[in-house]
Amino acid sequence: MAANYNNSAWFYDRLSRLVYGRAPINAQVYLLQFVPANASVLIVGGGTGWILDELTRIHPSGLRIAYVEVAADMMALSKKRNIGGNEVVFINDAIENVETRDFAVVITPFLFDNFTEETTGKVFIHIHKSLKTNGIWLITDFQLTGKWWQNILLRSMFLFFRTLCGIESSSLPDVEKQFEFHGYKIIEEHTFYGDFIKSSVYKSA
Ligand SMILES: C[S@@+](CC[C@H](N)C(=O)[O-])C[C@H]1O[C@@H](n2cnc3c(N)ncnc32)[C@H](O)[C@@H]1O
């Protein structure tokens, strides 16, 4: 069953802030410095869209952005964001159903931790084909580094979002394996919230 984040749209940001403070925001804002001026940018699973406000703070204009979000309620909130003079095309669909090509940058913030290994493989290939050679892939996701509380938080999140939004996964997929397999090079990496959140910058070959 595909995830449906509509049920959580109205409280998602508040809940995230309550549990993780500013860590998920800092983790994504950290990545935005790697977006060059006037770039074409594909954002997948942007949630309520606050990342558009942050991107506009750094690049008030000049970006061409495709914003792909499957949950209609998340999309409705995203459309209210400040995009300044940037050009944004909002696409309310699953990325697998959207023809996207030749982007200089793709951003997937907490997208893959929703997916099983199988879906991860499919979605990864689809997004990979959307990125130019020498393109930049900015990714933030949860990771387990052996701290006991990480497992507890992760399990609670899976249980909560499986019950409410029907997410299909119950463990984190191995996205690093996908980057390696498709020949990506890691450029920068930074962790947040006691290493539980990792933001990485990859370059495509
Ligand atoms: C865990 S939330 C993260 C939201 C946001 N990036 C944030 O950090 O607050 C994942 C988001 O990805 C969206 N999503 C899940 N699968 C998707 C897909 N196949 N295509 C596009 N969006 C998807 C969900 O609707 C949800 O808004």
C-alpha cells in the first residue's frame, strides 16, 4: 500500500518540531548551500513545503524548480510558500508517475525512509534518470548508528506513520548501496540529532 501523508499534513511540522526540534530543518538547510544559482532543481516529497521558503531565502530568484509531492494536502500547504522570483511547477503525483529529465540538482528530504528495499530501488532509478551527468543529489534521511534510543524512536515513528498514513516500511532501506551501484561520488556529509539524521551531497557520474 502506498503511503498517504494527507492525514498528517495539518500537524506534521508541529509533531516533527516537538520530537526533533530544529534538527530536520537544519539538516535540510545545510544541503541548500550546494544548490548553484540559476539551477534546475527537482524536489521530491517536500511535505508541507517549508523547504521552498528556505530555498528562496538563499536564492530569491533564478531557480527553475519542479516540486513533486504525492499527498494533496501537503501540496496545498506547499503552494502557499514564498517562492520569490523562482519558477516553480507543482506536480501532485508520485514521482514514479512523472516524466522528469535533465535536472542539475535533485533533493529528496526524508523520502526513502518511507519505502521498502524494492520501492527504494525503483524510485531511486527513476530519480537517477532525472539527474544530469555531474548533477548534485541532496539527500536527508534517518540512519542507525548503534545508539539505543535511535531504535526506539525509529520503531515508534514506523508504528505511528504505518497506522496513520499506511507507510509500507518497517526498517530503513539501504540507499547508500543504490548510490554506490549507480556510480555516485560522495562530496560532503553531515549528521544531526546525535547522528540519527544524515544529510549527504552526492555527485552523479
Ligand atoms: C516523511 S515525509 C517528509 C516531508 C518533508 N520532506 C519534511 O522533511 O518535512 C515524506 C513526504 O514524501 C511524500 N512522498 C512519499 N512518497 C512519495 C512519492 N512516491 N512521490 C512523491 N512524494 C512522495 C509524502 O507525501 C510526504 O509528504
